[in-house]
Amino acid sequence: MEYLNEIREFIVKRKDVPKDELDAATNLIARLERLCIEFSKTDRNRLLRELKELTQAHEIDELEGNALEKACEVASELLSIEGIERQIKSDTLSLIALNYLVKGCSGGQIIDELKNESWFFKHEVLTRWSWSSAQKKAAQKGHPFNRIYLCEVGTSQGRRNLDREFFTYLIFMPHYQQRFQKGYLISKYNGVETYTSPDFISVDDDANQLGIEVTEVRKSDHDDFDAQQKEGLLSKNGFPGDAMEYRTIQAVYKRVQKKISGLQPAVRPCLLIIYDNMQFLGTDYKKLIELTKEESGADIQAFFREIWLIDDQQCIQLK
């Protein structure tokens, strides 16, 4: 809690902090204090012992009656604790990033200050600072945000493409770093009004650039599904699965097709990241790339080295 007091002293008690930045800092600090108190009242070890005792004799799917009900209750409490921990970490990182924004630091200054920290910590703080900086520029042009400087996507009302893009970038890069051990950090955000590709430029320690283009499969993409076109896909390509899988494949296909019919990325290599909040990751996409090539007549490799699909929990490489 000591760092909260230090940031509070710097931000909350300053007279020259803009109101929206002060409000965000105050909200983050208040929520962190509440969550830390709530977390201090939990006992994860006790819950783990209880769950172990309940499942020692039988597998979890073999439990019945009161034992099953109790096991579900304990598991729910453990998930709740994990949720509190995640929110504490997220709010802490957002507050640190906001502190740098209030100080007027540059990206280079932040990297220098964090030079002894882990890649993950640098990525989280620098991306959240860049996110907040982009929000500040947009707000100065009159664009409203429903959760400015909190590094949250927020509700659909008032949600901005900027927030969706930063959120997707934020959760994708740790997957990429873990798989390839490439320590790329955000260097530039091109913004939603520049009409350039890619959306993000990342740089590693050797100054190698990596472009990141972000798009999202929204609920409307799933709903906008033509029955005749679906039948065409089925008869022509033989996709397996149920109707929801067909809808998902079509929605993702449309997003890829749109991206490869637009501007070519100015930075190579470039990755296309597709975020979908409709839980598509159970879908088989083996023929999707071939379908896109066939229907568009374009070589995906000319645009993107890799295509990735991601949701809040998982990340898979499409090609």
C-alpha cells in the first residue's frame, strides 16, 4: 500500500492535474484500497485444502449431492479470489502508467526508469501509458470516453475503437513474447484517424520493428450471416461443425478479407490480430486461409506474416 500513498501524494494533492486525470487516479486508488482489504480477508490455502479433501476420494466429476455442492462453492470462491488478484494487478499497472502521464514523461524516459524491470512489467506500463496518452489526445479533440485513463474497454455505449485496439494489443503481446521470446515493446500507435497500417509499431532491444494490425469480430458480424452464402461455403469447402461454427468462420473470414483488400502495412513484418468476444476458439480454421486466398485473389503473405485469433483467455495462431 506504500506505493499508493506515494502516488496519492503526487497526483491527488497537486493543484495542476486536469480533472479527468485526477478523477481517474482517485477512482483507481479507491478501488485498489477496497480490493486490497477484500483480498486480505480471503484464505486461499484453506479453500485449496477443502477442495483437496473433497476430491481425494473421487474425481470432481464423480462427486454427488452435498459434496458436489460444497466443491462447487469452494471452486467459485477460488475463482473470485483470482478475479480480485487480477483486478488489483491491472489497477496497479494502470495507476503507475497514469502517474507517468501526469508527470509528462516520454516513452523513452519510462523505458529508462523501468530498465531493471521484467519485460512483462515494461510492456504493461508502457502500453497503458500509451493508451492513456492516446485517449488524452482524442479527448482534447472532443471525443468522449466512458472510462478514460482506467485502461478498460468499458460498455458498448461510448466505447472507442482506440480502446478495443489497445486492449487487444495489451493482452496479445505476452502470448507472442512467451512463444517466441521476442521482447517487443510498443513504440508508436498510429491512431484511428490516420488511416494507416499497421495500428501499432513495436520495437525490440535491437531496434527491429514489428507491425501489429488489430481488428475485432463483433456480435454484429455473427448476426450478419446470409443463409445462402453459408450454404455456398458448406457445399464448396465442406466445413465441419454446427451452425455457430459456420457463423464464426464466416465472421472471421470477412475480417481477414477486409484487411487484405485495404492498405498494405508500412512496417514489415506485420501481424494481424483478430479479437472476438464470441468465444470462437473451439472452431476449426484449417481451411479459412485457403478460402480467403481463393475468394479474394490476394496473397495474405503480402500483407501479414501471421494471423492470430485471441479472446480474454486464449490465443491461437491461424497461420
